[in-house]
Amino acid sequence: MGQSTPLVQFVTRPGVIDLAWGHPDPDLLPVEGLRNASARVFERYGADALNYGYAAGPGPLIDWLCGRLSDVDGRAARPDQVVISAGTSQALDQVTTLFTKPGDVVLVESPTYHMAVRILRDHPLELVPIAADEDGVRVDALDERLADLKRGKRRVAFLYTVPTYNNPTGASLAMDRRRQLAELASAENLVIIEDDAYRELSYDGSAPPSLWSLAEPGAVIRLGSFAKSLAPGLRSGFITADVASIKRIRESGVLDSGGAISHFSSLVVAEFARTGEYSRNVERLRAAYRQRRDALLAALSEHLKGLATWERPAGGYFVWLTLLAGRSVTGAIGLAEAEGTAFMPGTAFYLEPSVRVYSLRLSFSRYPPEALAEGARRLGNALRRQQADVR
């Protein structure tokens, strides 16, 4: 028999500690809990669990989510401000379809989540970068770019940003910038698409309030996900926005035709959450990922001292390294592979293909602490070999 079709995205390579992928550790996925929740869904809802669902998503999940957001965000949502999605990627594609026109400008913080760029480029749009630093997207740079585009009579559809535990940098938008960005959005009639996928994975206290919770209605469409806090294979997430925007999404052709985009899996999430298992799962993940983050940071301090700099992320999946002395990230890829590890080069997260980038992204989500420490050791070996070759 020939080789079977792969089942999952991540392909394990024997002997390689691959820190490039922002995927969860399969051992941390709540298989038994979700199996039991699925059984209870059938007990509770019977055949309705397998039928076309209500367009906005199942009521039990929306009602629970409104309460959950009052605990983990700056304010709660009302049911008429929520649509259940099939995760952040589907939500971004749907919002882009509904709220842009061909030729529109979409502003993208730089660096940014590279797969979001892939989704945006499926649409006939002009993507324009907005610089970010260690405190998140620069509001001054955004203001200047908006003025330039206004003079050119260009229509800006929205700004895409990951302000909380950013992918790829791990940084969070500073509180003063959150307020400034919310005020600027209202003043300039700028819509912000807030990718809030990592909110639940906070390790040093509570996550900062979302832009959606701070801004005037209509200024922010927030994309949330259960991929990181529960399991990506469920393909369940949510959108919070003003009532008019939510109505437009709910009444879109795809939801009118097929009903809820992830009806059964979202009922499973609701049942899992109803019993308190979701909250317990999040605490378990926070403890595990906090330990992994700390293990990776400690190993980087041991093995990469004098080779790179990095910041301590307060949440999320990633550590962003910048190589010292302008070393080539591209040149380090092969050396890292030869040592038995891998990373995501920083160039993947910029719109400009020719930009000079000396950074790389490491994920600490998939491997246990001892493997992360070994991966950092191997990366340090690779960078020292690179340093020796340069000399």
C-alpha cells in the first residue's frame, strides 16, 4: 500500500526539536474530557446536535462566553454582540470578505502573524505595514500613515493587529497605547481587527483589557479562539463587535446557507465549559506553559548569552530572539537543522520581502521543559558555529 494521506499539520521528524511551530503539545489536549462532553451533548440535545445550527452559533456557548469575557476581559459582551466562528482564521477571512472592497488598503502591524497575511492576500487588497516595537504597534506611525493615505484619497478598510501576547514577538500593546489606539480609531473612523487568540494564556497576572473593551462601538472587531485555550481541532472561536457589524456577519450568505459555522463542536465547547472543565483546563495550560516558558528562557540565558537578546513574554506561545552583530538568520537555518533543531525566521513575519531582519521566533508550546532546554542548547551550538564561520 502507498503512503496514507497525513492526518495533522505538524510532521514529527525523528531527532529534531522543532521550535518553529506554534502548536500545542498533544499530551496537553483534554481528550478524555472532550470525549465525555461530546457524549453529554448527545444526551442533552439529541439529533439537534447534528442539525443546521442557529446562524450566530449555539445559544449555550454564547451565553457562557458572555459571562467568561466579564472575567477575563475589560467588559462583558451581550449576546447580540457575539457570533461563534470556526476559529480566528475563518473569522478573519469572513470579516475581510464582508468589510473590504477590491483595492482597499489594509494596514498590518509589522512584524505580524504570517498566516493572517496569507489570508489577507487571498483578497484583492493592498497591504501596508505599520511599525511596531517592544510595546506593540506604534500609534504615531499609524497616525502618520493614515494622514498620508487620506491625502492620497485611499480607502482604509481596517488595521489588523495582535495586541495581546503577540504572534510572533510575545509583546503586548502598552496600556497607554491601547487607549491612544482606541481614541485614534474613533477619531479617524478606523476599524481595528483585533486578533485576541492568546488572551487566556497569561502567565504573570491577568491579560490586559482588549481593544474591543476599551473602544467605542464600531471601532473594533475582536476575533477570539478556543484553539489555544482548549483544542485547535475543534475549529471553534468567536467574534465580538458592535451590534450592526454582528448583524451583518450573522446575516451573511455563508451563515444563512449553512447555519452555525461550527455547530456541533461549539456545543461540545459549551458542555465542557458548563461543568467548569474549561476553567480548570485553562489553569492547567497556564501552569504547564509558564513552566515551559521559564525553562526555555533559562536555557537561552545559559546557551545564547552574547549571541542574541530577547524579552520575557507575559503570555502566549512565543519568544522573539534578535541575533547580535547583525548575524544572518537565514544563514543560521541550516546550521540549526544540522544540530537537530529548527526555528521560524523573522523574515516570515514582515510584508516587505527585502527587509533586513535579524530576529527569529521560538515556540515553547509543543515540547516539555527538558526538550526545550535541549533545543536551546542546540540552537546555541548552531549560532556559535555561525560565529566561528564568520571569523
